Amino acid sequence: MKKRVFLWIWSLFVMFACSQTPEEKGTGYLTLNISQGTGTKADVDIFDFILRISDGPVEVMKGRIADLPAEIALPEGSYTIEAYSMEFDQPEFEMPFYSGKTTVAIEAGETKDVSLVCSQGNAGIKVVWASSFSTLYENYYARIHSDDETYLHYSSAETRTGYFLPGTVSVVVHADGQTINSSPITLAARDMVTAYLRPKYEDTPSGGLTIEIIIDITVNEREIEITVDPENTGLNSETNPYNIEQAIARQNETGVWVTGYIVGSIYSTSNYDFTDPDNWRNTNIVLADDIEETDNQNVIFVELGAGTFRTNLALTNVNNKDNLYRKVLLKGNLREYQSRSGLRDLSGTISFPEEKEN
């Protein structure tokens, strides 16, 4: 099952909106803050999620989050807001599914800010075979059946994780013509189950053969938040970099592009006055969205490692005196530096998107 990309379904929205006169229904607005919740992998891209807005049983709007406008106009009323990573309705290998849902009341002339947390909605099962299977049997495999009788086939060489909707599943092992059923396993959203399968003889080796299943359940507790900024709904790239405000909000992201004006340098955590040339050091520069910025809470401190970046950007280098108030584009990792929001581990090239502000 592959991710599907949806186009806006405007027809339903237009039909719904036009069925009411302006006197009957006013228009309100919706802005969204989508974040990844507990159990969501770091490499999941929320911009590829699908957003669905429903008015009861009527689907008003559906589309890819990256294509959303800054504000969504809706007739006043109560709506169900859903975001999900893909359509998932049957077991699949390597297909974790993430979703979130909430309701919101839209009022005429008002803008509602809605936060929606998306977490893993299905459960994963991985099968690990004991080495003794290969010595006892020529052909063996397992099938894991869900409540609706759909199943995934795990061959003896299968190493992938299969994903199932929450509910009850059973493991059925087939070994050289024998069929052995396990006890039911109850799965909850975000469960990650490893089923260790090994042969177990009853009483003596000549007795009947059963399969022992040892269950190891873990839940991914890592939480990563990504905010969908109305001013930057696309993916970060060299041509679509973060500004400084966005970079401050996205600390701990790696390999991102950031652009801002060089407004100074700091001496240390004991002196954050980046506007005083007497405090400047060759180890860092300070970037801001505005050349007149003076608040150290609204800037990014950029660590200049030894080499090209320090040589070409450090304000203490007389050859770089014209860099002050010049806009620069850099790539690096957003993480704390000098106890403030920072950009470190610079890579790639240095570029100046526009001429220096006068």
C-alpha cells in the first residue's frame, strides 16, 4: 500500500457553502497546528499527511497538508478535523499509520486555531524464528490473522515488521504440514510486538509438537513536534529555507537551511550584547530577521567551526567587514549554542541571497 496524494475536493465544499444564504451562514476561518505525538517516528513527514474536514457525514474538504492555505474558510458550524498519513484498512508490511482527530466549532467572522496531535494508530508485529526450526523442518512459515480474517504471510526469511489495526490477532505456524495455533494476542495502537517462535516438545521429543510464542511489547515513547507554519507550508530546502523565527521554533532539527541578516557576534554567555564590536569573536556570528534586532531571544547564534566558514564569515576578520547586515544562507543543525537557540555543524556552501541592506 502506497501513500496516496489527494487533490482538493472543492465541489463538496462549494455545494455545502452555496446551500446557505449569507444571512443564514456566515464564514469563519481555521488555522492548524499539526504536531507529531508519542510513538511517531522522526522521519515521518507531516507535510505529506492528508487533512479531511467533515460536517457530520458530509466530507467538506480533503487534501494534502503541504497544499493547505494559511487559513481555511468554512461556513459557521461544527466540524470534525482529521489528519492521517495514509489510507490503512488491512495488514501491511512496513506501514506504520499515523492519525489525529478533533472537533471544532467555526463562528462567523472568527479565526479558530486548532492543534492536532498525530500518533501511531496501528500496531506492529515482527516474527523471530528460533534457529532450531531450520534443523527440524524443511518448510515452515507463519501467518498472523486479524479479526476480519485478513492476514500477513511471514516466510521463514521474513524480517520486516507487519502492521495491523488495533484488536485481536492470532499467530498460526505451518511446519512441514503441521498447523499450530497460538493464543490470541491483543494489540493496542503504538504496540510494537516481537513474537519469538521456537519448537517445544511435550514431555519427550517423541511427544506432540507445540509452538512456544514469547511476546515482547514495546511502545515508542519518543515525541517530536513539528509545527505547520502558515508562512512556510512547504518542505525546508535551499530554495525554501527557514527564517530566524522559524529556526528558533524548530531547534533540534538537522540538515536544514536557514537565512537571516548578520547583525553581530557575542563574546560569551556572560555577555550577549552582539551589537558591540568590542565583544565580537571569530567563533560565531548572530543572525536575525531584521537588521535592527537587539533582543538576544529573537536571534540565532551560529557556531563557526575552524576553516572556510570562520574565514569567510567571522566579523573579526577585516576582510569580512562588509558582511555586517548582509543576508546569508547557511545549512546546518539547529541545536543550542551558548545557552541560546543555535545553528551548528555548518555544511555545504555559503551564499548571500541579496545585497547588503543600507
